[in-house]
Amino acid sequence: MDNNIKSILITGGAGFIGSNFLNYFVPKRKDYFFINLDKLTYAGNLENLANLENQENYSFYKGDIINSELVNYLMAKHDINMIINFAAESHVDRSILGSEEFIRTNVLGTNVLLEAAKKYRIEKYLQVSTDEVYGSLGSTGLFTELSPLEPSSPYSASKASADLIAGSYFRTHKLPVCITRCSNNYGPYQFPEKLIPLMIINALNDRKLPVYGDGMNVRDWIHVDDHSRAIMTVLENGVPGETYNIGSSNEQNNLFIVKTILNLLGKSENLIEYVKDRPGHDRRYAIDPAKTHKELGWKAEVEFEKGLADTVKWYLSNRGWWGRILNNEYLLYYNQQYGNRN
Ligand code: NAD
Ligand code: TYD
């Protein structure tokens, strides 16, 4: 291979954020070879990557990040220079139903990748983390990189654990680790268990829109393309050992999101159904991205109103994509979850 081309191991690249990252950068960045390792859990979908089939700087392997033999094989075969770890179990509600897979993939799987990164002395390891590791805010204040880790759910606790282990590999082994902590993402290819796609698809099918509690929980929404650009910026320019918050200063409560979606689709607010609250439900997330702005020059670009309208349009034009998901396992999960909730 051309010596000027660097190889990046992307884990979890068939999921929502990983596939958006690959669709965005594989065609643009021919100076990188992207190797995607994904287990293809319920959330992984090769349809998300159909546009990359003929790209010569991309290849896919189906496999588990916990399989150290496979990870080490890929490190050697592709002479990996960098790792971006997107792979995770990512849904809070599922982690409440059962935490085992979350600990297995998010904690033990991350450890396998860190060990391989150490063994092969790679030049950058980027751990894709979340603002949820900081826990919940009251009505004021923002999360900075120095906020304490106070995760509420098994999901966020597993992500916080992974962050701590990643940090220890920097301090103990001098592994060049960066951690990114981003707020809630939205955009194309998001699995319809998360708020925005779930509400769009239920509304399109004239099904009830289940709003947890009073609907006043606040999330800080960012378009997935802004997150992808931030990740590439941190990969290339982030200082080893540092953590970077990523957000677009766009706080919205859930009810506002749901009503906006109904409005965009011309559907009635009567579809809203208030259901029992999520246990341990974090009230508010809000990111202070000042460090990433100042030190790396990254800033979010997508304006929320347009980003959300485009996302609704994407789900309208891609009924086949989510229709196939609904036919597979989603309805089973939906029934299981809401059967217990009301
Ligand atoms: P997702 O659930 O859509 O995708 C996860 C991907 O990881 C899937 O393709 C799945 O098949 C793969 N995967 C799961 N277990 C694996 C394993 N053991 N080995 C290999 N692959 C495995 O998740 P997402 O929303 O794209 O999130 C990606 C990352 O970004 C996660 O680490 C998540 O914690 C983080 N994050 C997400 C958000 C958000 O709003 N979605 C915000 C901040 C951070
Ligand atoms: P979610 O998309 O699961 O992301 P996270 O919990 O990781 O922030 O949920 C976003 C918000 O929407 C959260 O406050 C929970 C709420 N929510 C509902 O009210 N109804 C739903 O059906 C879902 C999935 C989420």
C-alpha cells in the first residue's frame, strides 16, 4: 500500500453514527484506508453503507470487538495507524432491561481495543463517548470536560467505565488516547428506538407517540454530520490524553421535539401519549463545547430547524429502510418495552 495512506480501524461503523461518519469521509479522504469492524447487532445495518461498496479505500469485516484474536489479526494485516471506537450498545432503555451486553461490549470490548492499540503502538486511539457520563443537570449550568462522572443508567455507567480505562492507558502506557463526549445526535440511519426516528415513524403510521413522564426532559441536539466532523478534527489534531466535549448549544425539551415532528408531518397532537417515566431518567443534558471550539477550531454548522426538517424528509423518502427494520425485530422490542411500561 502507498506509504502516505494511513489505516483507520473503525469499530461499529454499521451503526447510526459510524455509518454517517464513513459515508461522509470515505469518498472525501483518499489519504485514509477505512477498515470497518462491526458485529452487526440489531443496530448494525450494512444497508447504511451501500454507497461505499465500490470505494477502494474501504473494507468491512463482520466481527466482535471482544474477539482479541480477530482484532489483533486486523491490526497486523492492515498495519493500523489509528482506531476510532464507535462500537457500543447504545440505548438507555435496553440497558435498563438488561445490562450484560453493555458491560461486555462497552467495557470489555473497549479494553480489548486498548490492549491491541498498545501492542501495535498506534498513533491515535479515539474513544467515542457521550455527555451522559456526566449524569443529569438541574435547570442551569453546562457540562465541561472537568464535570464529575455521575452516570445514571447502566448504559452511561458502562461508557464512563470505558472512558476511565481509556484514560488509564494514556497515563500508564502513554497510549495517545483522546476521548470525545458528544450530546444527542440526530440524522439519517438512526435506529427507530431513539426519540426522533421513533416519533417520526410512529406518526407516519398513525401510532401513539410515547412521551416519558412530563415530556420536559431536555437534550442538547446535534446533527450527526457535525459530530462526524468533530471526530475527524479530534483524530487529527486532538492532544493525547485530552477529552473534548462536542455539542451545538441546542437545548430542547422532548415535548417540543415531538410537537415539531407532528407539525412537519401534518399530524395531530392527539397522537401524543404520556407514559410512565423511564427509571433514573436524566432531567437535562447541556454541553459546553468551548474547549473544542478554542483549541481545535471545530464548530457545529447545521442549524437545528433545517437539520430536523431534512431528517424528517429522509425518513419520508426511505420508508424501505425502516420498513425492513420494523418487519424484523423492532416490533417485538416495542411490545416488550411498552408492555411493561403502562
Ligand atoms: P448504534 O447503536 O446505532 O450503533 C452501534 C454499532 O456498534 C452497531 O453497528 C453495532 O452492530 C455495533 N456493535 C455493537 N456491539 C459490537 C461489538 N461487540 N463488536 C463490534 N461491533 C459492535 O450506536 P450510535 O448511536 O451510532 O453510537 C455510536 C457511538 O457513539 C457509541 O459509542 C455511543 O455511545 C456514542 N454516542 C452516541 C450518541 C447518540 O446520540 N446516538 C451520542 C453521543 C455518543
Ligand atoms: P433517547 O433517544 O433514548 O436518548 P437518551 O436517553 O440517550 O438521551 O431519548 C431522548 C429523550 O427522549 C429522553 O429524555 C427520553 C425521551 N424518550 C421519550 O420520551 N419517549 C421515547 O419513546 C423515547 C425512546 C425517548
